Amino acid sequence: MDFESKIRSLKKDLNAVILAHYYQESEIQDVADFVGDSLALAQQAEKTKADVIVFCGVHFMAETAKILNPHKLVLLPDLAAGCSLSDRCPPDKFKAFKALHPDHFVATYVNSSAAVKAMSDVIVTSSNAVKIVAKVPKDRKIIFAPDQHLGRWVARQTGREMVLWPGSCMVHEIFSEKAIVQLKVAHPGAKVIAHPECEEAVLRHADFIGSTKQLLEFTQKDAATSFIVATESGILHQMQKASPSKQFIPAPPDNGCACNECPHMRLNTMEKLYRCMRDKTPRLELPPGLGEAALKPLKLMLEWS
């Protein structure tokens, strides 16, 4: 079946917009109206005029689109597409953690559930976390959740002390430092670029650290012709499209694989995308009141960004 042409036809019929994260498979990225990182996708979701938002990403991303567009139909090709960071920060345990620090300002990474967002003061992404944390009043102590590695990196960039929820991303925590060093030896002219969700042992080898969008932009602007990329390998598709003459080498994890893929992101397929648009399901729905509570910190993020 020619899924691409059928998806494009359904998009017109539904007056839909397809948003895709950089970590989606390349075919989905190519059929999407907009491909970006979490911040850019949230911004696109906020301003879209489409009647239907089809979100090719993971559950928390579609939740964010629904929070920003409570009266629009939000579709997710596979509702099981979760996130290890979000899953490792359950709302009940985060509520208890927050109660231990009652006077703290809560800055929460967008990789979290709507329920955790609703308990936060502001949401951040890897693109804007440094900028937003720097805006928190100096007299306020800060809780940063749920990614401890991103939080530790942001703390170094801003000089702010933060209480860190002990979470991590299943993709970014398993990059092999040894393999990266070996790749640097094998490719002496290559620059190492890494996402701040990576562990400190990996980040100390990086020539540049940034969000997926920032990594992509760095490879376009930098004079280097080869890069060792320490983030989910889906971004290599956009890097290669933008700089076809450059070499992009995926940093391998420590599990023997050649590259590092998020199993949740890869649950979405072209067939599932087609079927969800055809059947208008699975739909992303939120319990009454939750969307309104989570909207305030999301709006503050967009304002401070």
C-alpha cells in the first residue's frame, strides 16, 4: 500500500497537521508538515490552525498538544509509545518528593506526564532549560525533574543549585564512553556532539552539547566534515539531508548495537499513522481539569522562551 499518498490525502480531508519528532523513522519525518524537537513541536501545536493534530512522537508530546489545544482532536499513532523519563516519575511519588521541599520552585522537563506538569511552576525543554532556569528568581530554591543528567548540566551552566529527581532516559544513559573514545581514535577529525541527557562520562568528551535541534544546527554551521552523534539516531536523517557531504557516525550504546534507538519512538510506523488518520483513533484525551492545571506552567515556558 502507498501509505504516503494515502496519508497526504487524509491530511487534506481532515484539515490535519502532522507533527513529528526528530527521533521518528525517516519515512514519517518526510511525510510530516513539521519536524522538530519538543520545544519547536509545542510551539507549532500552540499556533496551528488545523482541526486535527496528528502527533508522531511519544505520549507526553501528544499530551502537550492536547493541553495547548483542548478542543481539537489529537491523534497518536500508537498510545503505547511512552517515555522512560516520564514513566520513572510517577505522579504520586513526585507529589511526595515535592512535599519534602515545600518552598522550592518546580522546573519540570517536558518529558513528563500531564499530572506531573500540573504540579510544576514551569516546564522546560533541553533547548530552553538553561534560559528558563536562569529566569527563576534568585531567592527561590529549585526542584528539577525528572532528568538528573540534564538537571546537573543546567546547574553547571546557570550556577543554580537544584534538587534533582533521580531520573534518566533509557536511550541517553547507555552510550558507551569506551566506544566513543574508540570512534574518536578511528576518526581523529570528527567532532563529538551530545545531548545533555547523556551521562557526565559521555558529556566530558563532547565538543558541543545541545538539544536535538541545536545539534542539527551545529552540524550545519560548523566547519567539521564528520561528527560522532550521541543522541537517538533518528536525528541523523535530518543531519544528512541538511549536509549531504558530511559524515555522521552514531555513537553506540553499551549493549552491542551499532546505534541507539528509542523503542518507544519507533512504535510509530507509516501504517499506524495511516490507520490512526483513517479511523480517527487512538485519540489523546485528558481527565477533566488536568489540562487546565498543566496549561499554566506550559504557557509560562512558551512566554519565557
